[in-house]
Amino acid sequence: MIEQKIRECCVAAVKDLYHQEITPEIIGFERTKKEIEGDFTVVVFPLVRFARKSPEATAAEVGEYLKSNIPWILHYNVIKGFLNLVMKEAFWLDFLEEEAASPNFGTTPDYHQAPVILEYSSPNTNKPLHLGHIRNNLLGNSISLILEANGYHVIKVNLVNDRGIHICKSLVAYMKWSNGETPKSAGIKGDHLVGKYYVLFEKQYKEEIRSLTASGIPEEEAAKSAGLIVEAQEVLRRWEAQDPEIIALWQTMNGWAYEGFADTYKRLGVEFDKTYYESDTYLLGKALVYSGVEREALIRKPDGSIWVDLQDEGLDEKLLMRSDGTSVYMTQDLGTAEQRYNEYHPSRMVYVVGNEQIYHFDVLKRVLRILGKPSGDAIFHLSYGMVELPEGKMKSREGTVVDADDLMEEMYLTAEETTRTLGKVDDFSDKEANLLFETIGLGALKYFILKVDPKKNMLFDPKESIDFNGNTGPFIQYTYARIQSLLRKAADAGSSSFVPRPSSLVTQEREVIKLLYQYPSIVRQAGDELSPALIANYIYDLAKEYNQFYQEVPVLREEDPAVVSFRLELSSITGDVIRKGMKLLGINVPERM
RNA sequence: GGUCCAGUAGCUCAGGGGAUAGAGCAACAGCCUUCUAAGCUGUGGGUCGAAGGUUCGAAUCCUUCCUGGAUCACCA
């Protein structure tokens, strides 16, 4: 890595020239800005106090030292405290031949012993997936691929929320009003059918509360005493008592939901190594909590409920077990964390969960620590921001939820319309064309979501369809398809595979190579920060740079066959990096579009 | 009220101690007899929420304030 070499050489320069010891980290090292001549820039301001000279003089002396000690440096220039280094072309050409052309470029060989457990998706069986889940799933899927590229063994797990009072609500509604309809008889996707009954319950429940309050009952009391909610609670009791009738219906309706989810996951392109169900895990953690009481790390209140007191740590008291001895979400999460930790001995357990649960994970880690469990330190909550609509947060009650299946279908249709209008598929078979629409539509959606920093909230306006021009998935896909078109034409013309070295590089070639050089460090950084956005923005920069090259520099039209051959090679490598980078985002690229 | 996150061009987003703050969209003006115009080039557009502070240097770090959001359930 040239950066390390240059940093070390700067340390040596300060030692030899100024007889001072410095550490490599204090040196500023970056890519040279585009308008200025140079490939890499050393910021020497931090060195001037050791040199006791002006920034310009320091930069010049260090520059001279670097040039005579690092053979790859051709020359340098100094602007204020910025030492701009120009590398020899051989440096870039060696890089292309020896690194970029390698199939493993940008991936680290498998070297991490302990796996990483990555939990994401975590749907609720009474609601179909919506845009928020899409972000979650795309992030989880992409992060798993990025971690794998960085040499980690990733175990992707899904924890399905398939029990609880909310699930019982859809059961009650179904028993009352369905007349036994099924996804098949209703012609509705399973998860949507279940969701329909959940919504119906909420609607009727609200109606019931309204009529109760109209007859003079306070709202709070009405919400508790309404017949529907009482029924749902009764169903929950029967469920916990394993009532065969309830269990059977519960299994049937959950089965419908899973069939629906499976379709959505498939179209989104996400998958899991293991699926956990809360109905299996909700009792886990109780023993942990009891042992915590015995060790007096937790508090049992007179009514029997168990709490953890985090007030010394600046938080509140938090319930861990109800007074009737039943467990809450936290109890279960304590249990599953321990279970996974003991099963896989992971180096990290990453949870892709929305930022509304920051407090939950904070408490979870603290409680595990209080209980003396090391699993708490392995937990990392990847908290991502919400997807907001122009009018604010998505609310299922107000019908402002953007459904995942609908959105994917819309993207497909928009892709089809745009593509047909442009006349791009006139010579495609139906099958090829449909595949292309899916690739472009889903590519646009995925890129749109993944290009923004996971931590930040993002805005989605359903009225404005996701763009296909500019900083978008289709733009990148188009660039890739263009490259493949060039390569096909060249292959047809029978150009040789021998790639001679060009006598010199034009600016556009050099800029593309410099960006290619960044790729491995971007992949590493994306792995360190668990941020697909870094890959997305990088691939965009690369595609944009390549397009400029493509537009301004002849490839096949070039007369010198050696230059043609080199430019094809550069194009081919760029195409490979675009494909690999997009793959890390879970986005496919088409050979033609 | 406590805690946490965010505020950068009209809009959506990059940049998270270094040079004159960048892209895309939208607007306007160019570029297809030549490798795919889902492209390329150019123009306009900014007191980086505000004020202080640290620093040779601050959009970036610290403090306070303003605005928006999240969260603080015997929900998950």
C-alpha cells in the first residue's frame, strides 16, 4: 500500500532532516484535488513545527526526500502546505496489471476465525412488509456481502415476531369476519390477507371505543374494556395454554404470512441462514433473569415483577419480567443473545434494527453486563434511520404505508415504460426484456435506498417516481452495459488478448485508474463502518468518471491497436469493479440495456 | 423534562480537522453521418441552523441556544 509507504517515508524524512520523532498518523494524506496536478497529497502543516520552517519550505524538503527515496514518485509540486505527488505511469500500470485485473481485487481472503451474526428483517406476521422493512432488508443483505468481502464468515439470522397480543388481534378478526377465506379463495397474497384482518380489527376496535366513550365511559377505560380487546386477550391466554383450536388457526395464518414473506424476500433478493421464531424464544431469558435476582443484581418488587435499576447509569428502571411471571421483549432478547453467543462464539452480533430501538439495545447491553455475560459486549446495534414520507412518518392507521410488494411492482412497470420509450428492447425476447425491467426497476430502488448513510433518516416521495438518470442505479447499470457492448464488439472484431503497455496515459485514463485504485480501501471502510452507502457513492463516482473517458476518448475508433487493446482492458476492469461493487449492494447489472 | 440523532444549493444527498464546500434532480445553453444520448460539456444557484470557543487551519471538534425527529410502557 503506497499510502503506508509514503507515511513511513515522511516519518523518516522528519527524522533525517529535522532529527525529530513523529508518528505516521499525524501526517495528512489524501487524494489530490482534481483541479491540481498530482495523484496524492501530503499535508505538511503538522510537520512545520518540527521543521521550524515555512510550510512551503517544509513541503519542498519533504517532497525532495520522498522523491529520492520512493522510486514510484515522478515529481512533486508544492502549494502552500500541500505537497502534491505525481506518480510514475509505471506505478499505475503495475497496479492495473497486478492488482486490479485479479479476480480477487477488493476482497480479503477469509481470515477471521470467529463468525459475525447478523440479524435483520425481523418482520411481524400480521403486517406485510413495507418500505421501512425494505431499507432494513437491503441494508442487512448488503452488509452481509460487504463483511464477507472483508473476510468475515457471516451468519444471517431472522427473528420473526409471530406471537403476542397483536397477533391475537388478527386471529380474533379472522374468526369473526372471514367466513373462512384463504389466500387462494380471496386471490390475495398470504401476508396481505393476514394484514387485512389486523387492520380490520383495529378499525372495529376503534369504532367500539368511540361508541363506548359516547355513552359516557372515559376513553382509557373504554380502551381496556372493549369487547374486542378482551377477546384478543382471551385468545392470548388460550394461545399460551396451547389451546388446539387457537394454535391451529395461528399456525395456518402464520403459514400464509410466511408464504407471502418468502415471495417478497425472493424478489428483493435477500436470504437468511437461519430463522428464529419468537414463539420459540420468548421464554428464553427467564432463567437469566431469575439468576440475576438471586445474585441481587436485579430487583424483585412486592408485586413479583422484576426490574433492573439503571438510574446510576443515567437511565431509568426497566421491567424485565411481568408481575404474572410472563416475559417481555427484553427478556426474550436477553435469552436469544446468550443463546446465539454460546452457539456460535461470534466476534460480533450485529442487529440491523431501526433507531427507535436505540434505548432498547442500550439497556440490553447493560443488563447483560450486569448479569456478568460477555455477550453484551459483542452486541452492536446498527441503528438505521427511518424512511419518511413528505407528510412525515409512515402510519399504517392512516394508510400512508408504502407497501413493499406494490413498490417493487411499480418500479418494474416504470422501468418497462422508460425502457420501451427509449426503444432499448426492440430486439429482446420477452423473457430477456422482462428480466431487464426487473433488473433496472429493482436496481433503481435498491440504489436509491442504499446510497444514503444508514444512520440518517431519508425521504421518499411516492408522487415522484425514483429517477433513472444521474446518481441512480440505472445510470451505473447503463455504464456497465455500455462497457460490455464495447467488449462484445471488440471480441467480434477478434482483437488480441495481449495488452501492451501504452507509452503514455491520457488524463481520462489516469483518472479512471486512480479511482479503481481506491476500491479495496472503500470496501474495507464500508466493512469497518457497516455502510453500503460508501460503496454506492464510490461506484457512482467510478461510473461517472468512466463515462467521461468513454465520451471523450476513442476506444475502438482509436487507430493504434496497442492503445485500443489497453483501453479495452481498462474498460473491462472498470466493468468488473462496477459489477462487483453493485453485487455488494445486492444489485445486478445487465449485459445490455 | 431527561437522553440520543439530525439540520450543507429550490429539492434529494455526499463531504465528518486541511486548498476556492461537491454531485444529482429541477432551470437554462450546447453536443448524436463515428464505440448505446438512461450519456457528456457548460451557466446560474451556498452567511454549511445561530452564536461563542479550541486550532496555523473548522461544514467537520467543544459549549450554549434554535428547529425537526426518535426514545424514556407490565408494547415489540
